[in-house]
Amino acid sequence: MPHVHEITDAADERLGDYRALTDLDLRTKWEPPHGLFIAEGELVLRRALRAGYHPRSYLIDAKRVDQLADLPGDAPVYAATPAVLEQVTGFHVHRGVLASFHRRPLRTADDLIASARRLAVLEDINNHTNIGAVFRDAAALGVDAVLLSPTCADPLYRRAVRVSMGEVFAVPYARIEPWPAGLAQVREAGFTVLAMTPDPAAVPLHLLTADQRKRSALLLGAEGPGLSRQALAASDVPVKIPMRRNVDSLNVAAAAAVAFWELGRDDDEIA
């Protein structure tokens, strides 16, 4: 393990990366511009390391230092009591493990479109819980990459990373602009853009043809408003999940999981 620095003062300037982690506005202004993100919990931390992200520092409950003695690299380890951790971060760090990582340059939409067979395309999903859950769905259910409209939430925000269980590191993503005109490049690359909608006239997912499934880009909208009229107009096929008991829709993460499974159920690599 790198050298451990004991921290007794919550105002210690070395802990600037971890200050006020519950303040979304502050973190949004701090993390992306400084090229950083925060990982919470040992599982997420180790998945970030495994994915090749470079740690800037670790902040650990002093009682857990010995359990993390195998941390690689030379990033400093700051150890503090739970009370100090809470004063710094603004919440009780019940997992006892935080780390600040350097971001990597985003891949381009063109790059992902060229190398993927199945895409998820998200419009205006600005809830970090939903973003994290959709990435976990994508990793588990055979989606090769995720494209985000400009107004989607940051997948590397702490809550999104935690909800995804670190799977945001496993699925490449890119911003697609302009929106929704950028969908034209998805279609031109041979993808069928499938727009998820509760419209009764939409095609049930299980009735899609083999050609429509072959190289699919599933378009998902935000909770409540769903997809914009412009995004629907830029898609190829409106699709739906058949519902019972007059339920009109599912949470976007639940709908994504159902749709990803349906589109990938014939994949040869399913165990």
C-alpha cells in the first residue's frame, strides 16, 4: 500500500476532492472540469482500477486500512475516523472507502458506432440513479456502447457509479451531437433506431423482424416525458413492451432491462 496519511482535521486542504459530496451542483462544477470522479465502496474502487482508471488519492476509514493494504500505485492514502469522513463529505460513509480518480478522454460517437453491434441511446435522462441502472443493464445484457444526448446526466457522478456497481467502467459511452440530428449518423452506419414508447400503435419488441434486430440502437427517454417528438421522428421504428393491468409504462431502467434482454436473447454468447 502507498504511504498512509492520518487525517484528524476535516478542513485539511488535501481532502479537497472529497468536500461536500452530496452537493450535486458543486460536484458538477468541480469534477468534470477538473477531470476527476469519485468512486465509493471497495467493489467500485477495484472495478475502476481494473478498468485502467488512475487513482489520484484514496480516503478510507482508518479501521479499514489493513483490509486495503494491496492497493496499487503511489496515490496517497488518507485515513480518518468516520466522524471526520462525515464532516468532509457531508454524509455517513458507511462503506468506509472513497477514491478520487482521473477521468479518461471520452471516445467519440463515431468510434463507438463503428465498433458496436448493439447500442443504447439515451435522451435527457438526468437522474443519476436511472443512468447508473441503465449502464448496469447494458453491461449485463449485451449492449456494446451507450450514446448520450447532451443533456443526460454524468455517468461518472458518484451516485451513478455506485448504482451501476462500477459497470459504467465496463461499457464505453460518448456524447452524440447535435441532438437529435446526430441520430442520422447512427442510421447511416446501418443501425435500426428503435424508439421506446408507450404508444399503443408501436411494434411489440418480440415482433421485430430479424433485420430490425440485427444491428439495433435502442432509444430511451427520460422518466415522465419520454422521448421528444423530434427524437421519435428521427427513429426508424417505434417499439413497446406489451403491458398488463392497464399499466402504461415502466421505470426507464426497468424498461431498458426488458428491452436489452429481448434484443439479445438469441445471442450465441449467452451462457
